[in-house]
Amino acid sequence: MPLLQPRLRGRRGAAGGIVGYPLDRLHEEVAYVAYHVHWSLAEILALEHADRRRWADEIAAINRRLNEEPEGPLWS
């Protein structure tokens, strides 16, 4: 028996996904990751939202550590 997605009243299209994620926030994440790791737009947009957000957060954490410690290793 095939699995079917339940129909929701008043909704059209596929259920799930990120609805209403601000486009300016997406541009910010893409630019930030592209600037720091030099990936292409296609590579960054191919990431799942949570993965792209995680990359941006990790890059920001590295930048904060580098700015706090003028010299020395990045990781101890």
C-alpha cells in the first residue's frame, strides 16, 4: 500500500520545509560563508538550512576566538 501525505485544509503545495525564512537572512548567511570559505553560491545553497546556519555559527565562533587572542594557536 503506497504512503500518502495527509491533506491539510486550506493548504496547497508540499507540507514541511522552512516557511517564511527571511530572504535577507539567507543572503547574509550565504555571503558570510562564501566570504570565509570561498564556496560557490550553488554549493552553499545546496546545504540544508540547519547545516548552512551551523557553518555560519562555527565561522563566527572562530572569528571571535581569533579576535580575542592576538597570537597563539586557534585550538588548544
